[in-house]
Amino acid sequence: MKALDTNILVRFLVKDDEYQAEKVFKLLKAAEDKRDKFFVPTVVVLELLWVLEFVYEISREDILKAIEDLLSLAILEFENREAVIRFLNLAREYRIDLSDLFIASISKEKGCEKTLTFDKKASKCNLFELI
């Protein structure tokens, strides 16, 4: 199995470079045909959230839909998949920074009670504790 870097997923979702987007599409299609899988590390998801939101200025709802769509692809094996799913559910409930919410979701998945923060807005979610 091979892992995907953030830029591969960005090209696939944003299609801002036609040549690279086509290469990624062919790569994923070939993997689907061969029933291969690609690994998506947790840090790639975090970076993807940040890039889509702050570099491409994609709306929160469109970002969540894109992550949901990626999760539905059988060829992608996500590290901490359950935490990614929890994150998606929480991101629709709480208007907290996506990256912060993702970090807290991963931390919860790894057994942490809370994620400590100075962010008053984030502390409204039960995954955070204001200090």
C-alpha cells in the first residue's frame, strides 16, 4: 500500500491544475480497477482541512462534504477513520475552527478525556476544556 500526500487530494478535489488532476484521477481509477488501496494519514487530513479553508477559501460545508466524499471511496484507507467520522458530525454541530475540532476528535479517539484550550468558543464543545 502507498500513502497519499495532501497535494494529491487537493488536486483531486480542487482540480486547480488540470494536468495533475487528471493524473490523480487516473491513479485512483487504476487503483479502483485493481482493488488497491491508498493510505491517508491523519496529518494529511488535518493539512487538507487547513489548505482548503485558508488557501482555497472553500466554505465549511463544502469542505465537510469533500471529506465525507473521500471517506466513501473504498480505495482510501484513513488512519483514525472513526475519529474523522466523529469530526464530521461535530463540525456540523459546533462552529469551531475545523483544525481545532479535528485535533480534539483525534485526541478523543486516542483516549484523551479533553483537549485543553484557551479558546472560549472551542470550550463550548465537550471535547475541550478551557484553562
